[in-house]
Amino acid sequence: MAEYFDVIVIGAGQAGLAISYCLSAEGIDHVVLEKGAIANRWRAERWASLRLLTPNWMTRLPGYAYDGSDPDGFMQKDELVGFLGRYARSIKAPVREFTTVNAVTRDAGGFLVATDDATLRARAVVIATGACDRPNLPDWASHVAPGITQVTTENYNHAGDIEPGGVLVIGGSATGVQLAEELRHAGHRVTLASGSHVPHPRVYRGQDIMRWMDAAGILTEARDPSVPAARALSQPSLQLVGSVPPRNIGLDRLQSLGVRLVGRATGINGDRIALSGTLAAEIERGRARRDRLLSRIDDFIAGAALHAPHDVQPFPRTPVAADPLALNLRREGIKTIVWATGFRRDYSWLHIDALNSRGELKQTGGVCDTPGLYAMALPFMRRRNSTFIDGVGADARDLTHHICAGLGHLPSAAA
């Protein structure tokens, strides 16, 4: 006979643990299913030197927060795994580790969730697997010539694993620029193919950029309902790196290290990779995005009458010496392609008519069109920081109210 719960949460990362805390606070019977150990993706699918882009003081979850001696530092990924494990124990989260969800189907009373060794029933299901299910590779990635190794950010561990020779990093996000820098320091000749990006300073007017964004309410501002979901899911990420002492990382920094910059990769046929030829335009668009954000911070500082002297050094410009429309990989000595093109969702186990034509959940603010189905930690789902560790708590509280309403459970005043 199937076990029964009011709610089943799929995923025991920061999002799943945050909503578990909120459900427990309401006395709602639930279980959290995780295919590996707690924080499995941080543990097994992130490169060795990764640090959070957000300072330690922003590592905050419902009922728990960083309380160490280095609030302005940046957690290494293994430190975060430990933090999330301690959080799960402190809130007594009902996590079942090493439990793979194979199928979720509708049932007369709600949902059936089939795992490797059991079938569970629930009135509601929360998908807390986030936005990083599988690498987001274009279809033409299969056209790369034999003998050129392809590595994704899911299986990249450290630069020492990459064979000698040139490396092409595709993607100019925070991940792409960090890996390009790491590979260059390891002695590789690196080419970076960069598309949309947002080059932000690590420190602005005497404070970490995240402290200003937090204080000004930029991170917690609600998503504009007029913004289509597809656009919210594809927002360019910040070019930042977590390091002590704090430092900037961007195309100008990489170019000074000897990294070759080219435009967006648009296709591959054997040894030949086609490029957009729009690098200069992308750089200018990135500068404009940065300047709009910094203007908002300037307005906040002025409105709050804060003492924060303007930075003395202007932002360096990134000159574009050449912007080719194609590269011959073998002629350039490129032996490896590192795909830093982000991730996409994978709901192949969700046997419900809950997806749109692009394979994304049909949802508004995490409340799916399918009654009783909810999502957590999707980009800009309810707020700008919906995918941040510091942002999942507010979303979890909001969704718990929706879940309570669906279950006929009166939310407590404390929650």
C-alpha cells in the first residue's frame, strides 16, 4: 500500500529545505525526496574551486543563517554542502536521501510519486529541483569533429583534467569567465566566445555590489507580471567572482591575461565554428545594463543621504581588436570545448500535462496551472533573487500559503 503525505517535495537543496521548514512550521505532513545526498548538485555537479557569488552574510534560509567569523567572505562549494547539511539537521527536515523519483502522475486524490523502491501518494507536490537539471547545449553541439573533447560545467572539475592544448570556452556568464580565467592560469591558450553578459564591479562606492543591491531592495523586487516567462528564464547573469580580497572579473580582465575574445558561437560543422561577429555590440549592451543598475544604486544612496564617495577609477573599456565570423578549431590548436552555456530543466519524469511547448512548467510565481503542483527556485520566479540561496526563503513562505489554501489548512499567524 502506498505511503500517504499531504505534500511531497522533490529535491533537498536550499529550495527544498526552505519549503520543508515552512511546511513544518504549519504542521503539514510532508517528505523531501533527494536522488543523492542532501545538496547533491552542489556536492557532485560543481567544479572544485567554485565559490558563491554572494557574500557569506547573504547565506540565509528560514530559521537559519551564516554565523561564522567571515561574513564578507565567499563560501567554497564544499562549505556550502556542510552548511545545508547542518540546516537540514537543525530543522529536522524529513529528507529521504538516495531516493530517485522516476515518475509523477495524477491520482484521484492528488498525485502518485514512483521511486526506485516505493510509490507515494500526496495531495500536493513541490518541484524543488531548481533550474539546473542538465547542461543547455545547442543541437549543433553534436556536429563537432571527432577528436575535439567536449566538457560541460556539470562534469568539469578542475583545469588539471583538461588535456594540453587550446581551449574554447563558450559562454560569457559568471561561470564562463571564471573557467576561462582558471584555464588560462593553468597554462592553456584560451578563447572565450561571449554573448549576452552583465559586467558588474565586485565593489562599488566602498561596498560589495550585493550589499547595495540588498539595501536598495533590488534583489527582492517582484517580477513584473508583464515579463514573459521565457524571457525571465533567459536573463543574462552577472560577471562576478567570489574571492578574498574582492576583485573584478570580466572581459577586460581576461583580455589582459591573454584570453582571446570572440563573439557568440552560432554553429559548428566539424572543425569550423561559426561566430556572430557581434562582440563589440554585446560589450556595449553589457555596459549599458551595468550602468542602469549602478544608476539605481546611486539614486538609492542619494535618497538615503548616505556617505559613499564615488569610485576614483573609471571602468576600463574592453577593446575589440578583431571579431571574426568563424574559427577553424584545429588550425587554432583548440583541443577542448568547455560549454558554459547554462542549464535547462528536465521534467521527463513528470507524466502530467504541466509543460508548455518549450518544455517548461506552466506556472505563475511557482503556482502551476495544474492544481496542487508547485515549483521552487526558477529564475526570476517571484522575485529577482528567486534562485539565490538568500531568496528561496521568501518564495517558500509565499508558496506555503498557497499550499495551505489548497489543502484547506488555515495558515498560522506565526508563519
